[in-house]
Amino acid sequence: MANANKLSGIVSKINRLPDFARSRALTLFFGKVVPFTGTTGIRIESLDQERCVISLANKRRVQNHIGGVHAVASLVLAESATGFLVGLNVPDDKVPVIKTASAEYTRRAKGDMTVQAHLTDEQRERMRTEEKGDVSVPVTIHDSEGKEPIEIEMVWAWTPKRR
């Protein structure tokens, strides 16, 4: 399938880099394009039009009062992973916006956090063809024990850019 937009074209080129350089290049690129991303300490492990994996090390600057990754930092991970995916798939004449973010904290998180988000072919097709709409982007977050301490839902919308 052809690239959905300019952003996906750039990411496709970065994804042609050798394995050892790809994650760092994606992380640096998005840190420049989305300045807040550069301040969070997240690392983009992999990204293409269907799937995004990002991680955050449990370092002091992102910890809560009990030594785990702060709740809001976990939401930033989910919002970033889902947002990158939506951003790669909406055409250049549309703008993606987060519509709903909800989280249920079900257990204490341990160590580093990893988020995986993905889009179905049907969701991607809707983004390309519908003037405006929204989708719930499937996302899971795991801690260093491989458990899911948080159930997250991220709903993204897209609308035409103002002219």
C-alpha cells in the first residue's frame, strides 16, 4: 500500500535503516516533530502504519511516590503510541486529535513500561476515505513482569484541516 501521508513516507525511510539505528532515529525524529515527546524519555521501539511499540524506563524523573512509573506517564505512553499510528494513517488534508482517553489502574506497575498499539485494515481504510470520524485504537501496556497494570482506551478522531 502507498504511504498515507508525508509523515508515513518519512517513517518508511527511517524503517530502512539498519536495526541498530532504527529505534534511535524514530525516537529522535518524533522528539523534533512532537516536542513534548522529546521531553518524556519514551523510546520508539518499532513503528509502521499498522503497529507501534514504545517503552519508558522506570527512572527517577518519571516515578511516582512509590517508585513506579507515574500514572500520567503511562497515559502519555498510550497517547503517544496510538497518536503516532493515527498520524501515519490520516491523509495530509486531515488533522488527528485525541477525543477520549480513559484508564483503569488494576494493579501496581513494576519496573519499565511497554505499550503496543495497532490499527486494523478497516480502521486504516476509514481514516483514508472518510471525511471525518473516530476510532478506538487498541492498546495494551505491560510492566517489566509482563503484566497489564492498566486497562487503557484511546479514541482518536480526524477532521479536515481548516483552510
